[in-house]
Amino acid sequence: MKRLWSWAALVIGALYFLLPLIGTIEFSLRMRRGAYSLDAYRSVLADPAFRATFGYSVMMALLTIVLGVVLVVPTAYWVRLRLPRLRPVIEFVTLLPLVIPAIVVVFGYIRLYNTSSILPLTGTAGGTNILLLCGYATLALPYMYRAVDTGLSTMDVRSLTEAAQSLGAGWVRIIGRLILPNVLGAVMSGAFLSFAIVIGEFTMAALLNRPAFGPYMQLLGANRAYEPAALAVIAFAVTWGCMGVMQLISRLAGVRKTAT
Amino acid sequence: MSFLTLDHLQKSFGDTKVVHDFDMRVEKGEFISFLGPSGCGKTTVLRMVAGFETPSAGRILIDGQDVTGLRPNQRQIGMVFQAYALFPNLTVADNVGFGLKVAGVPRAERGPRVAEMLDLIGLPQMGGRYPWQLSGGQQQRVALARALAPRPRVLLLDEPLSALDAKIRVSLRNQIREIQQQLGITTIFVTHDQEEALSISDRIVVMHRGVADQTGTPREIYNHPTTDFVANFVGTLNRFPAEVLDAATGRLRVGGTEIELGRPVGPGPLVLAARPEGLVLAETGIPAEVTGVEFLGSVQRLRARAAGQSIVMDRFNAPTAALPAPGETVHLCPLRSHWMVLAQPEAEIV
Ligand SMILES: Nc1ncnc2c1ncn2[C@@H]1O[C@H](COP(=O)(O)OP(=O)(O)OP(=O)(O)O)[C@@H](O)[C@H]1O
Ligand SMILES: [Mg+2]
């Protein structure tokens, strides 16, 4: 009886997630009247705006990950090593992006860095890209920080640091050669979440008027019928593909460890 | 001129003074143990030598060079930690070669040096393994090789054996001592295990509340402790309050029995003390009531009460000799050469 209920729960849960997905896929294939076809996909992939915006967002996502790693790994490491009492404070700060809406952050940026400010970043496309990148890094911060901090908790940061120091190593080598490789798995999971967030992000990109994938999806959704469904499926597949690749990378890193 | 000089080191954390006035000179190639109870400041002194803590006062000199202001990675000091602290993402060979790589030693020279180090610790086949594939004892040996590979000027070990089980502890401590003598490296070894310190050190520093209470060879520390604390902390000590009858000849009364030491003592009252192996059973002597007998193989340990004190007496196993039974009254006779006279209440010993 109990088993039956758990199976029922599983089935209901699966239906809850799968039905919309199946519905979307099915709908995306019905562009040609009376027959299933990939016309919607062809149409999306042929659209140069799709390629441009998607490429832009992927690029931004990768840069966000790099910025996030450069920002978070040394910070989390330093807090654990030297400022353990500040950990709750830092943790709270990194959680703020979950509480403060993106729109508030963007308006803050625009006010602070507008063309009549000391640092007129919004004046040029490059400057705005940097602003957007910083915004994305902020959005990814809670996930990145938690992942890295959890990764750090699995090792004896202080002893490892002191051992490396007594062997003559400086900070750059300690962080680059010892700390980062040891939290790589954690960094990967943080990176995946960052990627997923950036690819779908709408508010910041739209308000800063950058040609990102999020606004493109919105635009397409407002004007077409079948293409948005195809786009959703593509975005979904890309996201899962990324997750697979990252799993693979961390698995490979693990295999290198196991093989002797 | 000594090789390593700790010149009146002091260390405070906030308001609490942890190391008071630590002054010591270590010769080149010497093996020094810091021995003391938990919290006495052993690790703190060691970390000051390594550069992880800055002394509040005092200087540290290595080979005549003042290193007090140098950062840890500039001091050329090898360190072995209680928790091994091997780099988990590197193989054993890469761990051992890490210090060489940092020092810019070319790959072609690193390989042979790493192999030599792995040979030294008796793990020549393990270079390709990762730390988690090794036992605790093996990991600690790799940590030792890693510390020694860049030819440090001083080797520091902070309770390197505490995380290991008893049998490996003994064999590894002997191995550490062998390697140390082979390389002739100046070494400081921190431990709270007196047997460890007594068995492998050239000299022992007994620490107590941030001060070096006594520095001396293991035999000096054990046989001629100069403070009450050292006498009690190292080895077991039986103490008998004594009344001085004749200070010039050393005639004392202990528990109703007269004892003649044959050497002058200070004015009383005194405490007469002896190690468990410094007491023998005899026809006459201090009467004692046996409270327990332990058979430890090569040694028999007798627990008794005499002159109002609990005492412990050790004697070698003798297959034919009868063991006293608990409750029995025996007489303890002092072996003259073993007695120590502790002044009361001042902690001075003749
Ligand atoms: N960073 C620190 N901040 C404040 N107090 C400290 C710090 N490090 C050590 N202490 C204090 O200094 C004293 C000596 O510590 P230390 O670690 O040197 O002792 P130890 O002799 O190595 O003891 P154990 O045998 O337990 O390792 C302890 O009372 C400890 O609480
Ligand atoms: Mg300690």
C-alpha cells in the first residue's frame, strides 16, 4: 500500500514536469499544418538574431563564470583562513542578490554609472557590457559562493596553506595550484548554475539594452506562435547539455585521481 | 655559535601571554623535543619559528641570520603537521616535489631528488599514488619526505605521530630519528608524550605555562629534574614527606622510619621522592600496605600506601618470586642513588 502511494507520487511528479515539456515539444513540431516537422527549429536556427543573441549570452555566461571564480574562490578562501568570524556576514552579503530584485540593481547601476557620472560606463557598448557582466556575477554570487564554500569545507584549508607556505609557495600558487583544483567540482556546479541563470536572464539585459538571448526570447514570444516553443526546447537542451558536459569534466577530473 | 637561536621569545594573544620568556640555543644537527602538557605553548613557539606567528618580543636566528621578520615562505623551514596536510590533488611524487618546483628546480633534477626521498622513507613504489590511497603512517612519511626534499635548514614536527596508532607510532618515531641522524638536520619535535621525547631526543625542553622549565638530555630530565613540575610531569614520582634529623649527614625520618642518605640536605621539612624503579622490597624500611598488583610482562607494578601517600613501585619480572597480595604489609627500602630530595614547599632539588 505504501509502495503504491510512493509510486503514485512519483508518477504525478513526473507528469507535472514532463507534460508541459512534452506539450511544448509537440507544439513546436506542428508548424506545418497536418504533419510533424522541424520547420519551427529551422526557422529559429536560420534567424541571424538568434545566433547573435545566443552567442552573446553564451559569451557573457562564460565571462560571468570566470569573473565569479576569480572573485569568489579567493574571497571564500581568505574568509575561511583569516576571517572565520566574518563568515556569517559574508554569507549574508552573498545572499542579498536573492532578496534584492535585479531591477533594483540595474537602476542602481544606471544611476551610478550614467553618462553624466564620474565613471560613465553606460556611455559605450563595452562599458555597458562590463556593467551587465558585473550584474550577472552578482546574480550568480549566492550559488557560486555556497558551492565554493562547501567545497572548501571538505579540506583543511589552514594546514594545506601552511604546508605550502613552509615549502616556499606564495599566494598565487597556493590559490591557483592547490585551492582551486581541490574545489573544482564545487566550482563546476556553481558554474553550471551561473550559466543557466545568465542564458535565461531578461531584466538586466533588457534594461541595459544589450542584445542578449533573454530579450530575444521575449521578443519572439510576443510575435510568433511556433518558434518560441522551438526556442524553449533548444534552450532547455542547451542547458542540460551544459550540465552533462560539466558533469563529464568533473568526472574526468575524478578519474585522473583514481587512475594510478 | 649555535645554529638556531630563539632569543627571549614572547607571544601574547590579546591580553593573554602564552609564551613568556622562551630562550634556547640549538646546535646544528641536534634533535630537540618540546615536551609539555596541552596548552603550554609548544605549538605557538614552533609556529613562531616557522613564521606563522609573529613574536610579541624576541628574535629568531637561523645560522646567524635574523629571520624574525621573514615570511614563512622565505625561511627555508620544513614542517610536518599532525594532520599530514598532503595536497589531495597531487600525487605522492608531486607532493614531494612541490617544494623543489616552487624553488625553480628544473624537472630533470626534481625526478631523482623525489626518488631519493621516496627511497629514504621506504616508499619507493608509491610515487604515482594519491594521498587518499595511503595509510596514515604512509601519508605522514610522505609529508616528511615533502618537508625534507627542498633541503630545509630546520625541520619542525608538531605532534606528527598523534593521529597514528600505538605500534606505528613507535616504528615511525624511530624512523624519523634515523632519517634525522642520517641527514644531520636540525630538528624540533613537539610532543606531549614523554616516552616519545625521552626515546629519540638529543635534548628535551620541558615546557610549562609558556616557559621552558628545564632543558637537558633525556637522562638529565628524568634523573635530575630541576623543578617540581618537571619531576612530576616526566615519569611517575613517589613522594614522601620527610623530617630532617641531621642535615649534615642527611638523616631523615620518613613515615616513622629513619633513613640515612649519606649526603647533606637542606633544612627541613623536605619531600623525598623516588621513581617506581627506585624502590625495592626489603625486610626493614618504610612500611606500606599493598593496594594492587599489576603484571605487565617484563615489569610488575605494585601499588601501595605508605606514609599517607599512594605510591607505585616497579620491579622486573622474576618467575620464582612470589607476588605480594593486596592488603599485605611490605617494607620499602630506598635505593640511595635513586632518591631525589625536593625542598618543601619551594621547588628545588638537590
Ligand atoms: N590564535 C590564537 N588565539 C588565541 N589564543 C591562542 C591562539 N593560539 C593558541 N592560543 C592559546 O595559547 C595557548 C598555547 O597554545 P598552544 O597551541 O601553543 O599549546 P600546545 O602546547 O601546542 O598544546 P597542545 O599540546 O594541546 O597542542 C593555549 O592556551 C591556546 O588557547
Ligand atoms: Mg600543539
